Amino acid sequence: MASVAWWPVLQLLCGLLLVVSTPVSSNWMYLGSSGLSPLQPLDANAALSGPDQQQMDLTPSAKAICAALPGLVSRQIQVCQAHPNTIHSVSDGARKGIQQCQYQFRNERWNCTTQDEQNIFGSTLDRGSRETAFIYAVTSAGVVHAVTQACSLGNLTECTCDMQRQGLPTPEGWKWGGCSDNIRYGIQFARQFVDAPERAIQKKQRNVRNLMNLHNNEAGRKAIATLMRMQCRCHGVSGSCELKTCWRTMPPFAQVGDLLKRKYENAVQMKPTKFVRTVSMKSAKNAQLKRGVKTKRQAPLSKSDLIHIHKSPNYCVQDSKKGILGTSGRVCNKNSTGSDSCDLLCCGRGYNTQVVKQVERCFCRFVWCCNVKCKTCVTMMDVHTCK
């Protein structure tokens, strides 16, 4: 059997022991903020396939590490043990989701604040608000994006490019080729791993909040599928396009974040109702979730919509019990009319102005040979912060 890289494993376990010592609830999303990757490769020769790879995946070290990861339900531990190297991509995907969340809400009253604990989003996930809906959607989409990308790059042995249409002609005269992103595998894996906590709870007791989370997880995955695009390359003499090869590729994750932010702004509030009888999962969604009545004429709910069951709290004032930091001390833009304006961000409390000296290099020029000489420029800037 191949030798195990014990030092990275011991490093990881030590780091996990420090994390486990924090007495808070946790979930898988914290993997995106952990300084350590959840699983180091078990061996330098990780490109094995077939029985050898399966044997490596089920080594005691893989089992121990997956079981030691805090916040995972039993089904997630099973997926981790079956695909230990794919958990690297889960960590990358969660990180993508967290970073995109913070970027999209950087100028909002709620700016997707995280904390250095296992429960990375704190009390925000305790509420069924539209902010929670966005978090579930963007982190689910992040896992799909990262896993699919790892497949295309050849970093995973259990998946490759999507070769289903490889070499097939089309009526337009071009052929499918290249390396199409295997989004089907990414979505399938994300359903197994990301949805596992909600499905585990649903087995014990069906409730509307878990259905909300499952819906938003799927909405995040559908956002990537919607934005899949086709890239082509021409082949021919002198750059002519006598033969064209095309493949499907994922969008940059920033585009996924933009789409989900628009869906957040148009999120649908649902009214929870009690179960009348035991029904299937699909029927339960329709039985439990009822669109909130705002107008007489309503558009049908789409599977790609974000949904929530609670109104967003007041993010203007600090509330430690609800994990709300407030907007006091946030930098605002006095000249803006958007969400970063001092009027909106400061919630009408006004703002303080401070003159800050900024020193930077300027008027740089190249001097032969081989130096760059710059002058030092000093500018005075007005910085506005909310009271």
C-alpha cells in the first residue's frame, strides 16, 4: 500500500482540535474560511485509478480525518471518505461563495460579515431571511463551480471533461470537441454533499425552513447551469474557419454572484403552513410553502428564484443577540446615491468626516540602467464614517 503523508495529516488534525474546542454549532461552510485544507493528498502518487485508488480512499487516515471534521453530518462524512480529494474542492467552493458574498454586499447595510468560528455566519443562518437564502445559494453554487473546475483540470480521478457530445456534428457544420466542463458531475456531487444536512433533518421531521434551504441550494446550482456558455475555436489555413470545434464552459464565478444578487433583490417571501398529511418531498414543498400575497396578480414561483420565510431584521443598529454589527463606523460615500451613500448606509444618523493624509509614489520614470525613480505625492482625503 502507498505510504501516507503523515506530517500534513498531523498538522491538519492539530488544527482541527483547535477548531473543535470552540463550543459553537457549526456547518460545512466553515471549510471555506479554514486556514488548513480539509484533506491533504494521501500520497504523492494520487493519480492512481481503479481498485488502487479506492483502497487509498478508504485508508484509516482518510476515515479518521473525515470523521474529525466538525460540523459534518453522517452522510457528508460518508461522501468525504468516498471522495477525500474532492473535499479540497468543497473547501475551495465554500471559499468562493464566502468571498463572492462579501463582494456583492460590500456596500450594503448587511455586508456578509463572517466570524472566526465554526459557525462562520453566526446568527444569520438562524433566520430564514433573504440574506440566508443568498448564503445557501452562493455557497452551493461555489461547490459546483470548484468541483467542476477540478474535473476539467484533471485534478480529480473520479471525473473528467464532459465527453458525451465529443466529435458529434451539428446542423450548423461545426463539431463538438475540446473539454466541455462536466457540470453534471459538479451538480450531482453538490447535491450529495451540500444538501445532506437538510435531508437528514427532513427524515426526522419535515419543516418549512429545511425546504427553504434545499430550494435555495438548488437555485444556486441552477444559476451556474443557466450561465453555461459555448466557446469555439476555428481550424483552417491562415486562420480561416473551415472547421470549427466548440465546447461548453462555465462562466467566471463573479457572473454567478451577479446573477444571484439580482435574484436576492427579487427574492420571494413565502408563508409557512402546517402539514395536513404526509406527502412526498415534491408535494411537501407545494403544501408547506405558499407564496406571500402582495398583489392580486402573481407570477409563478420558479425553481431558480430565491425564497425566504422571514423578513430581514434591522441591520442599522447593533444587536449582539442577533449577531448584527450595525453600520456605525462604516465608511460611506457622501456623493453617491446608491447603497453605499451616507444617507442610506448610515440610516439617517449622519456621518463624521475625517481628513486623512495619503502618501504614495507618483511620476515614476525609468532611469538607464536599471532603476525606477519616483516622486512622493501627498494628498489629503476626506473619509466619511457613519455615526
